[in-house]
Amino acid sequence: MNKFFFCIILIANLAGSAASQNTINESTAAKIDQLFDLASESTPGCMLGIMQGDTFLYTQGYGSANLEYKIPIHIHSSFNIASLSKQFTAACIALLILEGKISLDDDLKAFIPDFPEYEYDIKIKHLIYMTSGINDYYYNPRSNGTDWSSLHFFNIDTAIAASLSNESLMYEPGTQWSYSNINYMLLTKVVEQVSGMPFSVFARQRLFLPLEMNDTYVNDDIFQIIPNRVTGYNFRDAENTDWMIESGYLQRAGDGFLQINRHSPHYGGSGVYTTVSDLGKWMANFETKSFGGNAFYDLIHTTMRFAHDKTNDAFGLAFGDFNGEPIVFYAGGDWGFSSYFMRFPELGLSIVCLANLGTANTRQYVNSVVDILVGEGIIEW
């Protein structure tokens, strides 16, 4: 494993789990530590937390959240979680559905002024389940001619305008599946139109604060101060620098890392900053259902069949299996960040891996941690 990998892992072993023990001993902790090949204060680092119920059984920080100041990682460090944000966008839609204010079959034109008159109607369900036929924004040219990298400012409205500039859809909604951030950007516009408040305010007031996720924010403002924000990094190698040199952004490749700053406050498909402490509260609610009850839980885990073969999507979540055991999972990646989480509903076990190194293989790290827990007898299939 790359020693510069920056990762957070949160393991929630809650009521109803098939785990054979409820502690992480020194031997198991050492094996997990070796898996992540501890980083120094001069590299991106790692924060590890193992949680049962609402109590962390083991926590340990490694490396730096910011290489300029050598700030150590701790449990309240705030990360850009990239596409893991989608589950929170979809959760806001779920709240409005449960209140009877919208339905999955509502036409998008009812909520978005000047929405194009396409040949086919696009409904909220088509956005949730990635089957709208709307081409993602970065496949379309920007009106000012610049690229879509975060080196150039753009916001959610810029992105939506680019996607909706197409005169036709890629396909009839519901007939194909294509992953697209624009679907979830448009969902935030539905929330804003129905609630009468900015999406970031709605998410914080109606979702994050009731869950006591006090350090979780939708970053729709590049000037926003986010306490304990972690800085993202990419390796300063040819893969990451060639295009920057060719475009005139960078003079030379050099060694070490590129520091990544967020200049484009788009959200919906991404844009959430949160901490391992707050993610623990979100994951715990999957077990306790104290927020939203069974109705909320069931809705955000609802799958739907369309006229294509992909049937494992839910509300910003996806169903699958790990070595034959059912899981709910999702992955995310942004410039300088990578994220992945896996949850075993039948075991009450959840794992989240967040990285501030863009090339980190967070999915593989999660898989490896599960292998260790199985080998140590902490998880029993």
C-alpha cells in the first residue's frame, strides 16, 4: 500500500451484529495499522476509528491534515466526501416525499423554471436512479471556453446550464442508466423550490442538526470557513501534472504533492464536508432509526426497476455483496479526495474510508479491513 495514503475508517458494530466479540485488541489494532502503512507528519495521514453503538472502541490518528502546518488528524477533522454526498441529497428529497410535498413521479418541469421542453418527461425518480438521459455537465463546453477543473470557478448553476444546453436527451428516461452528477444537482433545485430555502440551509436544518451532525456542511460557498477542514492532495507526478503543464497552469512537475484547493462550490452530487464523528451518527441511525423511523430508512433504501438491467440503486446508495454477504455501498472521488463506504445490514456493521489523496484506492482498503476482522473472528459470516 502507498505510504502516503490518507484514510479514515469507521467501523460500526451495532445491535444485532453477528460479531463474536466487541473489542479490538492490541494484536488486531496492530494488523490494521500495518495495513495503512503509517504516514509521517510530512505526508497525508490517517485517522482510524472503530465504533460500536455510539462508542468508539479504538481511535488513532496518523499524519497531517495539512502539510504546510503539519496539523495532525483527529476525530473532528473535516473531509470533502465527494459522491458520498449523494445520499444526503437524496435524504433531503426523502424528507419532502414523506411530508407529502413531492412524489417520485412528479415532473421536473413543475419545480425548475425554464426547464427545456424535451421530447420526454423527466421525473424525480429518473434523477434519483440515474436514468434521466441528461448528459453530465463536464461533457459539454462551458460558455466562457474554460475547462471544468476546479482551477476555474464554476457553481451549480453554471453546470446545470451547460447540461441543459443540449437540445435533446441521450436516451428516453428510464431506458438506460448513466452515472451523472447533474441528476443530483437538479435534485437540490427541487428541494429549494419546494422548501423556499437554499439547499445548504435545508440540509443543515432538517437533516444534519436533528442528527446532531453539527460539523457537517454543504459547501456552496468557496469563502466558507469550515472548522478543521482537511486539505486534499495529489501526487506531483506525470499523470497529475502533464495536462497542467500543457495548459500553462504549472511550470514543472517536481516531487512530492500537489495541494488541492476547492474553487468550484458545486453540490448535490458532491460538496459535503463532514467528520468521522458525524458520520458515526449517520451510520448509527441506520441501526437505531431514531431519526425518521422505519419510513425514512425504508425509503432511502428503496430500489426501483426501469427498462434497463441495473436494479441495485437506491437513494444515493447501491446494493451489492461482499463474499456473498449483502452490502449497501457507495464510492466517491474528487480532485485530491477519495471515499468509499460499505455497510453490512444483516450484521449491523458499517465501514467508511475517506482519503485526502486523490489516487487512494479506498474501496480496496475497506475490503482489506473486512478481511482482517473476519480473520480475527470479530466478524463471523
